[in-house]
Amino acid sequence: MTTGSSVSVLAGRTALVTGAASGIGAALARRLVADGAAVLAVDRDEAGLKVLADVAPGVEPMVCDLADLAAVDALPAEVDVLVNNAGLQHVAALPDFDPDRFSLILRVMLEAPFRLARRILPHMYRRRWGRVVNISSAHGLRASPFKAAYVAAKHGLEGLSKVIALEGASRGVTSNCINPAYVRTPLVEKQIADQSRVHGIDEDTVIEQIMLQPVAVKRLVEPDEVAELAAVLYGPASASITGSSLSMDGGWTAR
């Protein structure tokens, strides 16, 4: 539960969250609203955005396909907290990986965050305050087979985040990544079926032997947990946290 004192953390500030219609994005949008921000919720899922807006007054739905870079360039620039969260997955061996799918994933998960940061940073610089929160992954720090595009995009996002941190440090802007293991989201639920197909095993075995195998804490991460960590990165203790990658991976990268 959000306490009364935290309601003013982002009072008068605007946040933009991509991939906001469900999963981590929806949890982030709800938390940002609870902390006083006006939230621009960006997703191509119009119905999902409507559901979010109904349960979280303070959310403004913005239907946008991040694969359309011209549409990305037309999104609002007056943003104080940018959360790059949108993502998609494709599971295939490299020789079978569709090049168009590879390009799409990098466009949505790396080029769109670059375009958004490029558009929004001048506003943050003018206000001498801004927070960029990039929802990366354990796959931003480690690789797995059959996920060439996703791993490449997340590794690229890690580098982009650090460049934003270095360029923005003197202007009151921080930029960080959050690196969860598998989170209980529609994206992960679809991956279970895909991994089952690729590996020729049943879905329960996928969860136990692939998704939870590298982690010490044998459970999926919940979306609200990611939102709570994000709140640290835009909250009162955030000024000196920048250029970092905060693992929420159940011990995956401790090995």
C-alpha cells in the first residue's frame, strides 16, 4: 500500500510508460499514478489501455505501435519520467531466425527507446531533472540460446542507458536498468509454449528446467515487484543512482 507521504513524490510531473497495457507496464503505470504522476500509457493494445485507465485514474491512454518510428517521434516530449518497458520475444535457432522478426524486435526494444530518449531529454535538461528507467532483463547481462534478437536488444539497451546516464549527469538526469529474471506476464506465458515447441518438452518442464533452472530463488518475479524497484529509481534516493543495472533475478547472475 502506498503511504500518504509518497503521494507527492511525483506531484506535478509527467511519466511515459511503454508497453503499459499489461504485465510490468501496467504495474508501473499504477505505481506512478499512486506516487502522484500524470501517466501517459503507451501501447498498441487499445482495449488493454482502456482497462488500465478504468482502474487507475490519472492514466492517459496513448495507442501507438512502437514499430512505427514516425509515430514514436510524434509522442509527447514534455515528460519527466521515461520508462522504456515494451518488448516482444521470438524463440528460434539462429539459422532459422526470421531476419524481419529480428529487425522488428530491435526496432521496438532498442531503436524506439533511443527515439524516445532523444525526444524527451531536452525537456528533462531544461527542468534540470529527469529519470529514465529501462526495463531490461537478466538477458541484458547473460545470454540464452534461441533468443538472438531479445538478447541483442537488451544488451543494446544496457549500453544506451549508460550513455544517457553519462550525458545527463550534469543536467540532473539519471538513467538505469532493472534486470529481472522471468516475470509473470503475458510475454512469459507465450514463451513457455514457444520453448516447449523448440525443446520438445512439456510446459511444466519448461518452467522447472529452463526458466527457473538458472535462478536460486525458484519462483517467477511478480510485476508489482518490478514497479516497487522502479519507484526507488525515481524517488528521493535516486539522485546518485545512475548508469546502473539493478538485478532482480533471483540470483541468476550470481553464478
